[in-house]
Amino acid sequence: RRRPPPAQPTRRGAMDAAAKRPPPPAASAFWRRARPALAAAFCLPTVWKGDGTKLDWRTLVQLSRPGWWLVHVWLYLAPTGQKYDLLVTARFWLGLLYALFPLNLLVYGLNDYTDVELDANNSRKGNFMYGAKCTREQIRDLPRIIILANVVGIAVLAAISGHWLSLSLWLVICFAVNGAYNVEPLRLSSRGPWELPCVVFGFSGVTALASIVNDLPWAPLGYWAHMTCLVLRTQLWTEFLDYEPDKRCNRRTTSTLVGRTWSKVLVVFFLVAEAAVTWYFFADLLMRVFSLSGIVAFVALEMVRGTDDREKKKAMKAQNALGLSLVFWIWHKGLFAA
């Protein structure tokens, strides 16, 4: 005999069964509510070049100013000179990678984020040398991306090196210094001459990072003296390049504070100081020639002949190219090594 079909549950029976079902765990409910927020927090650009309304990877790379990556390469490699055993370690290369992109994105990206209106009329912007030219809406998410990239980057370095406490403290100081330079109420970038010690302290942190990540002692005194002169003359030189746009918007940098002539004098002063430090601490012919070439180039181009903006850019690029070639020589000789 055929078995009769099972009785279909009535609507009331289904409702009773649902009422008897246990409620979902609180953790599951919390996760459902938190998941969209977490997805938004970890969201990154998905295209290299977009339509200009949102951040894309090309703009992020421009904001990190690859034309100035050499500075962080120089600072990071300084205490690692002649440490060939580091070249086969993951932490050395990951530390260098972090210094090149996430850290440069923090240093220069935060500066461009707070200077959107000032940079709108700056003809040097909009390239890989001097940074992107963006709208306020386009870089609305930049602070979140900066925090995400740097926190994740330092977490990876801490996991590899085991220096959780020192690297966490380093990151807090790094955010504090860059905030003091770029963000109100301090915003030292527009309160010359106080931006100068802030810049020196900030860039010295890259060398400290290399020592922490690679388990190295601090670099010698000669390096710190040379680094201070190098950073100060580079900062004043770039402020001098921005003299006109900064002057038009009443931004007070050291350069606009002292005027064109004294800006040139200050650059020459620190170039001479850099050469003196080089000749005193480092008996290396190439380093000495490089330090003298900077003085000759700046005096010839800015104080004798005079240059337009295009020629200034070429001079800075040539200086960068010479500096890049010198970095590897200094590393090979261990001149800055801890």
C-alpha cells in the first residue's frame, strides 16, 4: 500500500517553530553590524588611474613623491653599510619597502592633504617629483589610507623583528611629528623657522627605524652631523623653489620669512657646513667632491646666472641622480655604518 504523504505544516505551525528556534549569538549579530564598517576601513583603490573624482593608485604614488624616495633610501641605508648579511633577510627589504612607500605617503601625503588649496595654484604639482594636484573631495579618504598603510606596515616589521614595543613607540612619535608639522594648531610648516628642527627630527627617525628593525646600534656622530646639514639645505632649497606660490598665499616658511636673498645665503651656508662636516669626518674623495659640487651648482645657478622654474627642476633632478649613485658607494664603504 502506498504510504500517505506527510502532512504539510500550517502557517501557524511554521511560526511556532521559528519562535522556538534559539536566537543568533550576540557575536554573530555584532559581526553583521561591524562588517560593513571594517570593509570600509580597509578599502583601497582598485585602479591605477581613475577619472579624477576618487583616489587611485597613480595619485597615491604621486602623493608619496617618488622623486624624493632617494632621501629615505639614503637615511635607511646609512647604519646598514657593509652589513652584507642583511641583504638576505626579509626584515631588511621589508623595512626599506616601508620607508619608501607607506612612510613617504605619511610624510608627503599629509602635507599635500593640508595644502590642497595652496597647491591648486602651484605649477610644480601634478607629477611624480613634487606630488599630486588633487581636489578636497578626491583625497577625502587619504588620512584613513595613510593610517592603514603605516599601522599594517609597522605591525609586519614588528612581527618579523620582534620589537613590538620600540616600533609601536616609534610609530606614535612619527605620527606626532608629522601631525605637528602639517596639522593645526601647531602646523609648523607654516610657522617658519620652527619647521626646520621638526624636519630634521622627523627624517632622523628613518635612520632610527633602520637600526631598530635590523638590530643595529646607532649611526656615528659624523653621520648625524652630515644628515642634519643635508636635510636643512634640502628643506631650504625646496622652500626657495616654492617661494612665489607661498608668498602669494601668505604662507610663512623660513624662506618667505627671510626673503629671497637670505634664502640663498642660508642654502649656501648649510651647503658649506655639509662640506666642512664631510671633510672633517669622512676621508673619502667622492663624498668630498659631491659636497663641493652642491655648492658650485647652487651658486652658479641661483646666485650668479639665475634660473627659471624649469631649470631649477633640472638642477634638483641632477642632484638626486648624483646622490643616488653616491648612496651605494657610501654603503659599500660603510662610511655611515653603525
